[in-house]
Amino acid sequence: MSNTEHAGEGLVAIRRAILSVSDKAGLVELARALSSRGVVLLASGGTHSAIAGAGLPVTEVADYTGQAEILGGRVKTLHPRIHGGILARRNVEEDLSVLAAQGIEPIDLVVVNLYPFAATIARPQTTFEEAVENIDIGGPSLIRGAAKNHDHVAVLTSPLQYERFLGEYLTAGGTTLATRRRLALEAYRSTGQYDEAIADYLEGAFADDKPAGDLPSGLAVRFPLKLALRYGENPHQRAGFYADSSATGPNLATASVRHGKELSYNNLLDLDSALKLIRMFDEPAACVLKHNNPCGAAVGQDLESAFERAYEGDPVSAFGGIVGLNRTVDLPTAKRMCAPGRFLEAVLAPGFEADAFEWLTTKPTWKNSVRLIDLGGPIGPGSAAPSGFDLRRIEGGMLLQDWDLVEHDPAGGRVATKRAPDDREKRDLAFAWRVCAMVKSNAIVVAKDGQLLGVGAGQMSRVDSVRIAVSKAGERAAGAVLASDAFFPFRDGPDIAAASGVSAIIQPGGSRRDDETVTACDEHGMAMVLTGRRHFRH
């Protein structure tokens, strides 16, 4: 055992460290702390410049190896003096003899973060050649070598690790085996995610080389843990939120919680559904989610009226709901939310004006409970579509599908009835169709004047969903429209809708009894639009 390790403790002193980082955050502070403890620093390229520029002693890797960088920087740390110093086992005499014979010093700490491949390919103007040049080679080799030899070497792969590492190192005077094992595991996850991002990019870039529409040949889902949750859907279930680092567009992983209690598993499911719904509208829009179904949704001249109409669509169900808004929350809207008798679990929006934020966090009796989630930017139909695929775990495997994106003009389908919808009905059909796509199947939605009036969700029989939706709407169903996420198998659904006063229906069509459904609508003087596309949501 070398003199850098203490028997029985697994504690390894750090005599020499190599640093080669793309992200310079926290680099100088880390280097200064190491240098103050007498650690010899090796660094390459811009990392060397940053450390030397801070007035700290540091040796350029090329000077240490005696080999200048070549191929435009493609080869700089791939050298036996570097990798031998990392990979040598301190408890194997033969390894130590080789180091001594070749004048190689052991390296006890490797600090590397990789070329920003994901950030590079996220830029629309990035060329394929630029993407390839941002595939790191030396970095992963250093990381994997250090992680493999974690019995003796520690490895840091992210600035987010520096603070905890320094706290442990400065207290213990070295690195413990538990710390090195934890860092090795994080290192392999880091390189795994990096390689997967490259593979995903190349699969898209080489798409012309395989048949159109081919599914990925394999899945390697590697999402880092973003947040440990109190529990899952129920208190006896463990739960966590794992973030997709390659996700594009507004999403919950990049949103910030500005106020309130920690988010729960069920909160996140509802907030995600709320986001999917409100991003489909250009005009000011609001929705209220309960148990992953919209119980309220509306558009308005401004955000205040959109929220009020959404909440009043079904105020009994809206109590304790999750609110989604597609505009920055202003004070009039905040005051509406805090009206007497109202209680909200969470509010998701592109931002909060200062006075609205203060009102929501100081005025209502439930101010300490509500979660305020800031998406940090505008949302709408022009927002970036979700990246990747929609994944769902089942026992024994994983289901994969494309994301279900709702039609841009859902009311522009084929008019199957004698009467075509008028302009007001067209607007309401488009609104109802978008909302219906976010309702659990069998899904039925009744709406009028851009306001959700009744929802039938999750029923085993579509006609039961119709009964529930028109019952919720009550007398307000007169002159309203109805949306169905899938075809009507019989004419009973349209018959019930007509009896309640519904004037127009939008549905995918595709049943062998479509003619009967169309005949029913014609008999009742209703208009019916067939979209040719269903939106099941299980």
C-alpha cells in the first residue's frame, strides 16, 4: 500500500490532479483549494489558461508529457504519462514498478467535464461537422479510467459536485472510499448519457440510411435524478423526478418553483397535463386540472377573464385544483384566484408580475400551501414540440410512441352532415377538440363560447361519458358543442347530446356505423365534423 492511502480507512490523499473542463464554473475556486493543500495541478488548453490566469501554479499537460497537442487539439491528454498515472493500482507492486521505471507520477484526482455536445446540437444553425467536432474523446477516456480505478482515484464530472467534494476533502484530508465509489457511479452515468446523446443525434443525422419511420433499434433511458419526492401516487410508494437533459421547449424540468411546498408526484402529473393543454392556444387561456383531467378550461380577452371562466366552468371540481395559464400572471388574475371560497394547489405560468406574486403569497389563507411554478418564458402553439418519444413503463418492458400532437386546425375536418357549423360553432369545436385531447378516454367534452362546461372522463362506455358531460353542463348545454376523442360506436351518444341542446359535434369518425351517427345529427339539425384522427389518452 502506498503512502497516499491509510489502511483501514480507505482514505487517499491527493498529491496530483489533472483538470480539463469545458464548463469553467467553480474551476478557479476548486483549483485554489487544492493548491492550498499542496496538490500539484496539471491542466490542458483553456483550463490551464484559466488556472494560470488566477495566479495559481499549474503545469501544462503538453509540458508534463513532452508531447505537444496535435490534430487541432483532438489529441492532447491521450498519453501513457497521463493514463498510466490514473490507472496504476497503488496496491499492486508491478504497477508501481512500471510507474517508477518510466518516471510516471500517480494522479489521484481527475476533474473533467465534456465538450458541450447537447448544447451544440440544440442550436438550429449547428452543422453536422460542428457537431462531430464537439464529440469529446480524451475527456471520456480520462473519466472512465479514473472511475475504473476508483479504489485509488477520485473523479469529478460536474461543477455541481465541487462544493460537496471540497467539504469532504478539506475535512477528511483526502478522499474516502465511499466518496470515490459515489463519484465513479456518477461518472459512468455521465459518460453513458453523453454517448446516448451522440447516438440519438447520429440516428437522426443518418435517418436517410434506414427505412422511413423506423423506430429506434434500442432504448437506453438515462435521466439524472432532479428531485426526490415525498412519495408517489400513494404514501407507501417511493418516487423521484428524473430530468431529460435533452428535452426542448418549456417543460417542468427547466421550470422553477418560485413559492410553496415541495411538489408531489401527482402535482407533477397534473402540471404536465396543464402545460400540454394551455400551450395549444394563441389567445389568453387558462385551465384547471383535477386528477389529471381538465375540469375547467377557457379562453378570454385577457388572462383575468380566461381564468375566471375556467374556474366557473365547474367551481365544485376546481376547488383544490392545479391551474395552468399561458400568459404572465398579473394582479387582476391573482386577485381572482384568491377570491373567497377558492383554494388552489399549484399555479403554472410563463411568469408572475411582482405585485401578482406578492398577492398570491401574502393575501389568501392558503398562501403557504400554493406552489407557484414559473416556466421562465412564453408558451403557445409556436413553442418547440417535445423532443424524443413518449415512454411508458409496463411490467417486463417499456412502451414507446410518438407524442400525440393535436391538429393545428381541428375544426377544419370533413363536414359529414347536411348542415355545416357556423363560425361560432367552428371556434367552439376547435376549442373543445383541444381540451378533449387532454381528457382520459373515453373522453367527451361540452363547451360553448370558449368555455369548458362539462367533461365525461375515463368511462368504459362512451355513452356514459356523454351523459356525465351533458349533466355537468346542465342548462348551459343549449347551443353548446360536443367533442369526442374517438368515434361513436352507436347513435345513442349524439341522441343524448341533441336532447340536451348541443348544436354541433366534432369526432374522428371511422366507425362502421358512422352513417347512423350522421343520420342522427341530421335528424336533430346538428352539424358534425369528422377529423379523421383520434386522441385516446389512457
